[in-house]
Amino acid sequence: MKIKEQAWYIIGAIILLAVLYFGFDTHPSTHKALEKSRALNTQEYDIASYQPEAKKTLKADEIAYLETLEAQVEHAGQDSVRLDILKQLSGYWFSLKNPVMAGLYAHEIAEKENSAMSWSITGTTYASGPSTGP
């Protein structure tokens, strides 16, 4: 008789835990609102849309060098050559103190290489820039 009573207590405790775990939401409403606003405020940038604005602050020789590299990227035959030129572009934008443009090129490189190192460089490059974005 005592074993039967203990079994009912164990079953009751399991049911109570299941109701508490699955039946109630553990996230406060402020957290849900914050997550929803983050989802709605995502912004995606690409090189073509941000580049004209970024070039406005540059000197003529800097723009000429960038345009030379961009032309080389367009005419590069092999992927390895293209990636090397993209790395030069990213590095040059970083040296011009524009980590957003450098990050956009680093992102393109990481998508092609798909290695942990290239994604790490992309993240670090973006993180070194302004928190507000372009």
C-alpha cells in the first residue's frame, strides 16, 4: 500500500513539473518586444550601395587606387587571384579607417573561402567599426 502511495506522489510531481515547464512562458514581455524590434530593424548592406557614399570622403589618389583594384577584381580569371585582390581592397579600406567597407569585402572573401579564419577576420573587422553602421 505504501509503495502505491509513493508512486502516486512521484507521478503527481512529474505531472506538476511538466505543467510548470511547458505551461508557462519564462520570457518577460519586455524581452519579447526587444527581440521583435531587433528582428524588424535588421539592415543589410552591400558594397554597391554603400561604396559611393564611402568614396565621398576620399582623396583623388585614394579613389584612383581603389578603382584600379576594383577593375582588377572584375578581370581576374582565377578565384585565387580574385580573392587576393579582394583582400587588398579590404585591407586598403581598413587602412583608410573605413571598417564597414573593409568588412563588406571581408564578408565576400569569407563567403568564397568559407573558412573559420576568414569568418573570424570578417567579424573582427565589422566589430572594429562604428556600432551604428553605415
